[in-house]
Amino acid sequence: MLSRELSQLYDCSILNLDQIIIEAIDSSQRSEYAQRAYQTCRDATEKHNEEQRQAELDADHVAPLQTGIFWL
């Protein structure tokens, strides 16, 4: 989870982290840390979107179940 990783990295509470990131990213004077937070969030979003697309593709190409009665 991205918020947990960032909270550990910056040693801060998860509850406050979202607002800190939003304020840092929205700031007119973006610091290096704000840019890194933005990039981390962007990378995580892109990764999540790609995983979703792959899951949808995998679901569309599920092999059909073989049914029938087999006698021994």
C-alpha cells in the first residue's frame, strides 16, 4: 500500500499523509519532496491501471472448462 510505504519513509501518520501529499502537490512552489510525492503517486496509479488492464485481458481469455463424464 502506497500510503503505508510513504508513512514509513517519512515517519508520519497514515491519517495525515493524504492531506500532506495533496498540499505538497498543489503548492505553487513545489519542493523536491512534493515532486517526488507526485511522481510516486503517479507511478503507483499507472502500475495499478496496468494491473487492472491485464486482469481484464486475463479474464477475457480464460480457457473454457472441460465438462463431461469420464468412465474408469
